[in-house]
Amino acid sequence: MSENRVVQGRMVTAEKLAELVEGDSVMEVDSIGEADEECPDCGGNVLTVTYMPSVTELVTGRKCQDCDWSETDRD
């Protein structure tokens, strides 16, 4: 499992980051990574996390460390 990161002033695990992006609990989570991009809303650092919200879906989510902005790679 990955190390913890600070997101909006709180330490979060990869699982908690995935839950913040998804808005619900998730089944399985990979590690947290750097997105090498700035948040389109506030210019903050963006993190990525790959997770499985269900048995049949693999999603990569992106979340700003400083504000509420997040998105997934769903079509």
C-alpha cells in the first residue's frame, strides 16, 4: 500500500483518497501518485489513484491536494 499524503489539510491513505474521488467506498486501491499537473480550479498539486469501485470497473481518479476538485477517467 502507498504512503499517506496530505489532501485539504488531512492525512489520507490511498483508500481514503479513492473514496474522496468516488464519493463512496471502493473495493480495491492501488497507490497514490503525482499527476504532474496543476489543478484547473486553484492551481494546486494534483494526485492520482487507481481503484476498483466494483468488480467490473478499474478507474483512475485525480484529486487536488488543496481544493475540492476531482475527476475520473470514465468516458
